[in-house]
Amino acid sequence: MNLKRTLKGTGETENFAKEIAKDLQNRVILMNGDLGAGKTFFTKVVAEYYNCDDTSSPTFTLHQRYEGDITIHHFDLYRLKSEYELDNIGFFEYIDSGDTCFIEWADKFNLKDELEKYTEITITVDNPNDRTITVTSFGD
Ligand SMILES: Nc1ncnc2c1ncn2[C@@H]1O[C@H](COP(=O)(O)OP(=O)(O)O)[C@@H](O)[C@H]1O
Ligand SMILES: [Mg+2]
């Protein structure tokens, strides 16, 4: 997969996330983009697509697990200080599990070296309602 789109408004982001949701199944998705770019928004649309439980947790932690038609692991590494902490939460076991994994702020750490294949999603903010998204798969 190698896509680039301009997404005008959350509706277009929602449609696009649903459009590619099937291609993200069982993959590790490294997500990058500024705070408020839409990484969480995108992940939640995919979770919804797979009929996962209500994913809006008021106390979002480092790792959330969503169960539905598939299992999704959602990581937010924003507050993580060191790569050691990844080991402590069993991060690499989840990554190797074959479940679908979304990782926000993936670029903080050298995760690409640890992965044989992954999909990279980068979101940039064009203006308050518009985003540019690139989706690129590596390793297969
Ligand atoms: N085109 C768009 N695509 C995605 N989010 C958008 C868009 N336009 C506005 N937004 C808003 O941007 C915010 C993105 O927040 P969030 O997903 O939490 O960002 P991040 O996880 O990258 O920090 C949401 O409030 C969403 O409603
Ligand atoms: Mg987020």
C-alpha cells in the first residue's frame, strides 16, 4: 500500500479509514503526526469498523485493547520516556502476536528496526479541518 490523500473534514477521514481498514488487519501500524492530527480519531474509526467495544476511554493509558470482530491493540507512546518501558508493558509480545496494532508517536523510538513488516501512517494538519495522510506499507 502506498497512498496519499487530502482529507477535508472528519467525514472524509472516516470514509478513508473504513476504505483501507481491511488492508490494515493483522498489521502493525506506526502512526505519526502532531498532537491533534487525528491519529486517535483514525484508530477509533477502524475499531468501530470492526465492531469493537466502545473505545472512548476517559483514562487513555499507554495500551488499550479493543475486542470485536478482531482484536486491536492501541498504543500511545507520547508520554513514554524510554524504550525499556516498552518491554515492561509487553509491547513486543503484542507486536509479534499477529493482532492489529496501532502505535501513536511511533517515531519516538527505533521500532522499524524491530519489525519485518509494518505500515506507516503519517498525518499532517493542513488547516483546522483538513489533513494530508500518507499510508505506506513496508516489508511485503
Ligand atoms: N479531517 C480531519 N481528520 C481527522 N481529524 C480531524 C479532521 N478535522 C478535524 N479533526 C479533529 O482533529 C482532532 C484529532 O484529534 P486526535 O485524533 O486525538 O489527534 P491525535 O491522536 O493525532 O493527537 C479531533 O478533534 C478531530 O475532530
Ligand atoms: Mg492521540
